[in-house]
Amino acid sequence: MKARLLTAFVTGSLLLSGCSVVNFITPYKLDIPQGNEITAKQVALLRVGMTRSQVRFALGTPLLTDPFHKDRWDYIYRDSRGGKVKEAKNFVVFFNENSLVRWDGDYLPDPKAEPAEKTQPLPPSNDNLLMPIDPSNPDSKIIEVKPLMNEGF
């Protein structure tokens, strides 16, 4: 009787302790950028007086068009890494009827704004490319035009 009770107690405690382990095991969470990525290059295209279709062409379709504020478009961008929001940008465009009046908010920097590091080409590693080839001279190195024919290709 005591053995069964002890076995049931140990089994029950092991099962209950397994429930607390579940909190340490978390599923993998994807890195998900969501929304409209508005860059400085796109914002530079905006001009006061542009139509809605011109703004949509320059910035893309807005993420949020509020039916109660028809003259306002919201472009929202969220970048989450591991389930936590790392970057959040809000960009708002305001219209008067069908004409762009103003815009405000955060936008991403232009990825091409940072100058790329220029590298010099490497000198040729083989001097055979610089040697003049003279087929009439027997001492000249001859470059075979079909080097892979002997290999069976």
C-alpha cells in the first residue's frame, strides 16, 4: 500500500514539475517586417498639390485608410525580431479633397545614401596574360584554344 502511494506521489510530482518546464521552451518567432517601408527617396518625390493617385504611385497603397478621416492616409511600418518590436515608423499624408496638403512622420533612411566602399581591382595573378604570343616563334608559349577536348568534355 505504501509502495503504491509512494509511486503515485512520485509520478504525480514528476508530471506536475514537467508543466513548469514548458515555460522555458518557447517556439521560434520569425523576424517579420510588416507594413509600408517609406524611404527618404520616396518622401523626396512628394509635392504639395499631388493627386491621390500620384501619392499612391510614389508611396504605395496606404496600410490604413480611416473611413472617418477620408483626407488622411497612414503608412505604418513595424519590424519585429524574436517577437519584440525593434523598429516602429508612422508616416501620415493629409489631403484636401483630392490634393496633397502636407505629410508628417518617420521614414526609413535611403539605403543608397551611405557611400559604398570602393575597391581597386586586383592585379592579374598570372603573367601569361601579359605575354605576347607569337605562333611563328617555336619558343613562344602556345595557348590551346580547346583545352577541354582532351578531357572528354
